[in-house]
Amino acid sequence: METDITEDARAQVRDLAQRARVASRRLALLSRADKDAALLAMADALDASTPRVVAANAEDLARGAAQGMAAGLLDRLTLDADRVHAVADALRDIAALPDPVGEVVRGSTLANGLQIRQVRVPMGVVGMIYEARPNVTVDAAGLGLKSGNAVILRGGSAAASTNRALVGVLREALAGQGLPADAVGLLDGGGHDAVRALMTARGQVDLLIPRGGAELISTVVLNSTVPVIETGIGICHVYLDRAADLDKALAITVNAKTHRPSVCNAAETLLVHRGLAADILPKTLAELAGRGVVLHVDEATAGYAQEAGVEVVPAVPTDYDTEWHALEMSVAVVDDLDAALTHVREHGSGHTEAIVTEDRAAARRWVAEVDAAAVMVNASTRFTDGGEFGFGAEIGISTQKLHARGPMALPELTTTKWVVDGDGHIR
């Protein structure tokens, strides 16, 4: 693959990476006060530039609509004034968080008097490849700055105008604080060649994080020579156990599916214990359908839908492996907790899995046996989020098991070095 990349694309990435490397060395030495002041300046600049950002976003939305972009993807792409203010506030939240750089992870004094400690340090240059989520542009820039890293951002072409505007505002704010604008770089244009050049910029970029659909993530994981933290798709389940509280079950299911259906922590499949189905399914299906959810159901669920007068779609096997990103949901009745666990093992993506139950033994089994980055007990899947977890923003949700898992924020953007203090010690 590397031999097919044009020299122009390589040169573009090489130039960005070299400038980012220089900037990263400056960032690594900043005090928390300096970084926080820069983050607050970036937030204020975004608020002040809202009309500029919204106008650029309108260009992307118009282009996306003309190209037939799905409603869920258009929602992900949208930055109105309230959302611009929200991403600015995320920068303020990051400023309020502790600085991970310099934190002592562990340490001790050895029997020979050597003092050793493991200390958090920045990664250096972090690349992001993502799709039509312009809020990621700001979150990545802010988390990168606070953790002492320079970032190279490659957003999807659908958000090209918005990302140019956002990065322009952020770079201007950094320069206004006397910091290197190249701490935030945008890989703009260049098509697939530019993306492949970034994926193979080993030695120039320290870490690559893909964020988007299954195809994007798979492409980056399988073709990168730069180390990758794999964020995953969200085929998230809500399982209503036999001992579920009916009010909690209804509220959690509706929230998990309809609160914001286009995001990765939205529930895509509802599993219902056979012993609870008659009590909960007619009302739940009616509530979901009333909110515009298209229901892909198994044969058992179809009977309850008919009872409730709800139109449904017969499910096909692939529906249970689909991340809908929309007001659509797969539904199945399962015999018991064991069957629910088996279904999740076979169809889940390792993102977030929720159980609704008043049976603490069932809850303990769910927590122990579900293999996912986040497990919810009597809570919506929508809580798997860096902001909700108190991390400020997030740079992605990792579904892998090495280094980082779940919502990734400041500590996950650092590595460590060992510092050994001696007084003439020799071995």
C-alpha cells in the first residue's frame, strides 16, 4: 500500500508532522496554568466565532443533503449555535480537570537506595481520523493540549468546511496565547492518499485514533503502520430481565434508543426475558413506535406488537449485527439470562451493554460475564461518555483491551517514563 501513495501526499503529512513535533516539544513543558489559559481562550474564541462556524457548517449540511445523506448522519454533522457553545464548554470542562502530565503512577525506594518512579508524559504527536463529527475536532484539540500532545486531525470530507473553520479559530486562539498554532493541525484535502500517508507515517506520528463507522475503523487498524488505539462501533443492547422494574425498564429503553439515536452509545437491540414480555413489550413497543422508531422484531415480539396495534418489520439475522445510527431498533424475546448473555456474546461489539433488573444476582452475573468496555445496571447506555463520566470531553471510546478501554480522555493520551534517581549507584 505504501508504494501507491503519491509523493505530494507524503510531503503534506511529513510537513504537518514535523511542525506538530516541534509544537509538541513546547507543549510538553507547559505548566497546567498555561494550558488551562489556552483552553479557556480557545473556548472564548469559539463562542465569539459562532456565526463563522455555523455558516461553514451550513455549507456542509447543504452539500450533505444534496448528496442524500441520512438524517442520522446529518444530525451528527450539525453544529448550531447551541452545539458550538457546548463544544466550547467542553474545553472549559477540560481546563478544570487535573493535569495528567507529571502524575506519579507508582514509585518506591529500592533496598540499594535508588529512588524509582513511573511518571505520565505526553505521547507526542497524535493523529485522528474520523467522520462527520465536527465536535471531535474541538474535543481532540482540547484533550491533546491538556495532555501535552500536538494533534493532526483528518475529518471526513462531509465536514470539510466546518473543520476548516473550527481549526482556524483554535489556531488563532493558540497564537494569541503565544503558543504554537501547529499544536492543532488539519490534514485538508489530498483524498485517500493523504489518509494512507498519515496511517503509514511511522516515526513521524506516535499514535493514531480512528473514530467512525466499522469500515473506517477496520481500514485504519488493518493498514496502519503507526500504532493504533481502536475505537469500536456501538451495537449496544438493553436486556430487560425477568425481575426488571417495569417503569425503569420503559424509561431506560426509550432513553437509550431515542435520546440521540445517531451516536455510538445509543441502544441498537432490545432483549426481553420471556417471562416479562407480556407485561412490558406491548407498552414499550407502542412507546418506541410513537417516537418514530422502526422496529425489527422476531416472531415472538411480533405477536405482542399486534396486540398493541404497532406496525413492525420482521427481523432478518443481519439486523442483530447492525448499528442503525437512526430511529431503528432490533428486538428479540429470549428465554432467560443465559440466552441474553449468549446473544450479546454473538452480536455485541464490546461497547456498552445494559441490564434492567431488581435481582442483584442477575446483575452480578451480567457485570461479571459481559465482555464490554462499559456495563450498565439499571441505567441507560447513553451514559457511556467521557463528559458523563466526569472526564470533560472524550477523544473516543475504545473497545480494545490494550492501554485504554472505554471513554478515553486525558490519562489515555499519555504514556509513561521511568525516572531513576541515584547517587553514584552502579550495578
